Amino acid sequence: MRAEAGRRFRRLVIAALLAPCLASAADGSSTSAQPRLGLVLSGGGARGLAHVGVLKVMEREHIPVDLIAGTSMGAIIGGLYASGMSARDLERELLLISWDNIFAARVARQELSQRRKEEDFEFSAVLELGMRNGEIRAPQGTVSSRGLEILLRRLTLPVRSIDRFDALATPFRAVATNMETGGQVVLADGDLALAMRSSMSVPGVFAPTETHDQILGDGGLVNNLPIDVARRMGATRVIAVNVGTPLAGRETLNSVLGLTSQMISILTEQNVQRSIASLDERDLLITPALDKLTSGDFAKTREMIAAGEAAAEAMLPQLRAFAVPPLAYADWQLQRTRQAAGSPRLAAIAFEGSEITHPERIRDQLESKPGQPFDTARAERDARLLASSGDYERVDYHVEPTPQGDTLVFAMEDKTWGPNYFRVGLDLSTDFAGDSAFNLRVSHNRHWLTDSGTEWRNQVTIGQTPRLYSEIYQPLGFKLGPSNDWFVSAWGDLERRNIDLYDASSGDQLARLGRKSLTLGADIGQPWGRLGEVRLGLVHQEWRINPTFIVSTLADTTGVFHQRWQETGIRLRVVIDQLDYANFPQSGYRIEFEATDGQQNGGATVRHASFNRTELQATQVSTWGANTLNLHGRALVARQPDDSAQGPYSLGGFQQLSGYKPGQLTGNALAFARATYYRRMFPIPVLSRGFFVGGSLETGNTWNTRRDASTRDLRWASSLFVGTDTGIGPLYLALGRAQKSDTAIYLFIGRP
């Protein structure tokens, strides 16, 4: 009763304020006497943001909408408007969105576990294949919809309890395509956020959804401008807004991607023209002039909205025929007012949808707890925590009423290409002086080997530096201290590499040693939230050194280079990693500390000796506009027999004293610092984050022992480069120049 009295009071106030405008309004007391106006919004990707501009003009001109039908982005804008949001609300929310984050393939790198972060330094995060039931599979979409789903979930939270779209502030329908039959599916009930997302399942971009026991794709394939749907809802007049992408020109039809895109556009345009042909003299078609704005230009939200406003302004005489008197419009607005929904108190947390994983294992790590009031920000952070595992194609949440109270339900959809994941990396390099290298790297991760979350990780390298690495990672199911996310790990590494020895002053090569090594380790560790992790464990290594090339002046010392060593020690490793990208980072920091202490056996002269090694390196990155400054430092001190050939601890090569040869400077003590500037260039090429142009200033040196180290011995170097972060790793073309050394040119794909 109190709520109803409040509504009546607000209506009287609005009517009183508008009274001077009503003198010429004959009866104008209700929209019920007016024909039913249907608003039809087409799909078009980012071009659909223009719908908001049209809605702004319609609100200004007092044009009430009785029902809405939309497809794809038209379904998203239409569904949010139907839920009770105003055009101004929509504009405000859309302008605040970081679309790069919304469509990111995974959650922000800073929020990943350290295991996932470390893989980025070896393999691109862009390309991932999988295997299930013995079948190689690829992702169903090139863009993640997880961020979009969480956004829609937040914006529709006030209407979470409404499951019939006729009961929304404005009745609504979303159009999708049944991907099994090719038929049209009109979504009229269920989960509003999921219905909007289903309608925008663009083939090859977003993965289809599964709802109403159907696999649903983008509705634009069958009905991109659903005028007939609005008619069946009862519309006697229609305002249709068409923002569909026009057909591309001949110049785009020279690739598989271009031809596929054109084929979809042809199918869409054909059904749009059929819909337009059904309009009559009582209806109105608005077609914003979007010119060169494309379906992917989400970053140009303001321009899209402005284009929609301009199109509606150009048709004001026709639009005003749909307007109603101020009192009638005020009544319509009042009926659409979104009632503030109270924050539910959670009775339970539940998980659904996953058939492979067991998310209950990390229930205690979630911020949302039973007994708390529901908090959207906490739920979104928890959803990102679940998504950061890399196991799910989508992670969504909703609040579900139950007899016991409101339950926060996290809905996960397992990746269709898991739980075996593969990535491929490539290292190609040349210095244009005859020194080239090639490595092909393949990683395999098997997630959820057991119900407790056991993970098996493998890496194979074929080429100049053959390597085989394998690790079993086992989360612990009990608490150690205040935390319950401890783990144990057992790993092994088999590698063969060449070590080149140079004259430090002249840069002349003195020898090439072949080094074969086997390393075994066992760790106990703990993630530090999403900051990084700490590991403490035992490590055992055996290695053999044999010369493959020695200059004649060292022929008498050949025996010194034939060595067999082994060592056993305790290793502490701490990593804090908050870089936003592994390659060309633009913000964040990374600190890595490692210390090993133990016993070595072998060598030409020393049979038993203790050793210890300590290394610290840190990176800090800041960006302003398109400009980035990357500061990096590294220091290492090793106390061990001179001939142990453990390491390598060396400097030389691109951005490691550019201009010097890789490994030209070696020693048991090392100091290095680098300042790198790069600028991101536009436009952004396909399958890349962009081109970067920059340079570096570097200083450092190596010494036989820590006592020999002196700032007077520091060497200086610099580089200029152009690079890009591609789907198979970073690509650089660079020029390096070093003090007391030659100028070097570098071209490579992979880590420098």
C-alpha cells in the first residue's frame, strides 16, 4: 500500500509540473487509447550502439514504446531498455566500458594463477588447441564472451526474479538461430541476460550458447530485423532501426576470412530486405549513416551513439507522429520505473554446469560467503577467479531463490576443447652475419587428472636447443596455517644446448661446448593470491660438458672441457608478477628471486665443493597514452668451482647488452640494467596487439667473482627496434650497438 501511494504521489507531482503544457492536450490521459508501438532493433555488432542515440531522441520527443523485439546487439540494447533502463542510463554505462577487457580472451593476466602467467613467457596466449576423447579440437569462437555475460548480469540484476519477458517494464523478445536446424528461435522467457547473449552468438566470433535444450547462435542469420516478431507481439505500428553491416567491396574478397564474412553478410542482408518490404505507411524505418564505422568498432561508442541521434533528428517530422501528450508520457515513464531491489542475503553458494572440474574445491577461496548480503562486485571477482583457472569457456552467476533462501549459483561451461590443452611456440632468429637459430616448442597441459585438481604439464622443444620438461602439480586438500591453497610439485627437465665461449674484449669465438643436463626437483609451495607464488624444494642436477669446437690456441687444454658434474641443493624461488602482458607489457611489475644452496661433485680439479647461487631481477612498466617506459634490472652472484660450467650466467644479444654476441660476457657475478621505451602504433594489425616502435639503453657486465665487481667496468649498449606481439610470439627487427663491440642487426620471432 505504501509503495502504491508513493507511485500515485509521484504521478500527481509530475502532472502538476507539466500542467502548463497540457492546456492544448484534449484528453491525452493514457497510452491505452494509442495504437501499440513496436520498436525493432537490428543486429550489427558495434554498429548496434547507434540504437542508444535513436532512443535518446525518442525519449526527448515523448515517444513511448509498447514492446521491443531485437536481434544480436539490437537484442542487447533492446533487452536492457525493456528492463527499465533509460537511454541516458544506457549511454552512461556504455561509455564507461573498456571494450578490450570485455572481449578479452581470458581474465586480466594479473588475476591469473602464477602457473598460467609463466606459460606466457614461453607460449602465446592467443592460440590454444585441445583434445577430448582422442579428437583434436579448436575453440568455437575467437573472442571470449565472459566479460559481456558478466556485464549483462550486472545490468539486469534488478529484474533477476522476472522470468517472463512480458513482465518486464516493456515486453521484449530476442531472436536467435537454432544452430542444429537453422530455424528461428524467439526467446520470450527464461534468463534475460542469457537470452540477450544467445542472440549475439556471432558465428566464429562468440561460441554458441545452450539454452532451452537448443544450441543457439546469432539471430541475424535468420531474422536480423525482426519486424514480424513485433507484429506477432501485437504491434500495430513499428519503428525499425537498421544498423546492419553493408556488403563489402571486391577488394575484401581475396581471402577465406573475407569471403566467409561476405557470405554471412549476404545471408543477413537478404532477410533484412524481406523485413523492410513488410513495412507500410504507418511504420518508420531509421537507418543511421555509419559510413566507415564497422561492426568491430566498439571503441568508437560515442561516435556510434551520435550517428544514431543524427539519424533520428533527420526524421523528426515522421517521428513526432508517434509522440503522445506529456501526461501520457509521464504515466508511461512511471510504469517503467525500475523498483530498487533489495540486496538478498545469501543462504548458500552453488556450482553447476561443469562435468570435468570440481569447483567446490576452491569454495573457501571465494569472497562470497553464505550469510552475507549479495554483493555484485564480490560475485564478479569470484567469477573471474573461477575463470582464471583456464578450464571454462564461460563463467556466469545468478541469484536463485530456493526454499532455504537465495542461493548464489556460479554456472560454468567447460571448454569444449579440454581438458588436454596444446600451445605451439616458434623461435626463429638471425643476426644477418651467418648465425641463425630455430626451435619449435610444443606444450601440453592436462587439467583435472584427478578429482583433487592434479595437473600434468609437459613441454617439448625441437631444434637448436632440444628440451623435454614434465611436471606433476598436486593441490593439497588441507590447511597449512591460515591458507588452504598449498601445493606440491615434482618435475624433471632434460636439455641439450650449446655454450659458446668468446674473448670478452675482441668478441672472437674461442670454443663451443655441448652441454647435456638432467634436472629433477620436488617443491612445496603456495600461491600468494594472484600476486605470484613461493616454492621451496630439493633440486638435483647432472650435466656433462664436451667440446664441439676449440680454437687451436686452446688445443692443449681440451681435457679441461670434458667434464661430468652433479649437484644437489635446496632451492627457494619467489615470484611476484603483475605485468599485464608478458610481451610488450604496458603496465605492472614483476620481481623474481631465486636462491640455491648445496653440494657439487665432479670437474677436472675439484671433486667435492659447496655452492650457492642468488639471483634477483625486477621489472617495472608504466604507460602514458601510447608511450611506455619499461625498466628492468638483474643481479646474480654465484659461489662455485670455476670449471663447473653451471649456468649459463651471461650477457650479450638483443636487449642483454645489444651489439654483443649472445653469451659473449660470462662470469659468476653479473649486474645488468635496462631502460626501454616503446610506442604503440595504430592501426592494429590482424592477430596482433599492435606495432611497437622503440629503443633501449643498457648497461652491465660480468665478473669472475663478486669481489671483482666494480661500476668502473660497466659496459654500455643501446638498440632501436620495431616489433609486434603476434599469435605465435613476439616479432622483432632490431639494430643493436654496444661499447667496444660491433653493430648488430637482429630479426627473430620468439623471446629475445
